[in-house]
Amino acid sequence: MEKTICYIISIKAKPAWLKLARGSRENHWKAVAQIVQEFAGKVTFQYHDSDAFHADHSDLVVCETNSVIDYHRMWDCIKDTAIFADGYYEITDVRMGIRGVTHG
């Protein structure tokens, strides 16, 4: 039986991101949303703003999947977008867990 794998990805906005107009930021995130849509049904993607609560990252992304390969492919595509490729954001941490693993 496959188990659901959860990833918590901490990302941090760089000063160049904050200098962009909000409309420009929205357009950049639309490129990410298109990729997320392509992987719908394979990988879930939830974005959480956290800059008011933490200094080491500005945002969290929570992904769940049964396929490490689909998760990896999705993030390869996301990292090719301007948000990461142009240095507007950086990934600061990735944590992983498996749902429902019991001992016994």
C-alpha cells in the first residue's frame, strides 16, 4: 500500500522580489500555478504566507503526493520559472514525512 508523502518547503523572497510591482509578482506566480495545474491529481500544492511569523523564510509550500518522481518533476519545472531562476526566491529548507506510518 502506498503512503502519502508530505513535503514542507520553506522559501524566502529576496529584496529584488519585493521591489517588483504587485501585478508583476502576480504574473510570475501565474507561471507557477500553471505548472501546479499540470501536476494536479499527482501532487497537491498549498502556499502559505509566513513572513510575519518567521525570519528564516517568508513563505511555506506544503505538497503531498504518492510519487517522489512526480514531486521532483514538478519542482524541477517550478525552479525553471523566473521566480527561482532569476533569483527572486530561494528555497531555504525542505522537510519530508510519510503519513500514517505506524510501528508494529
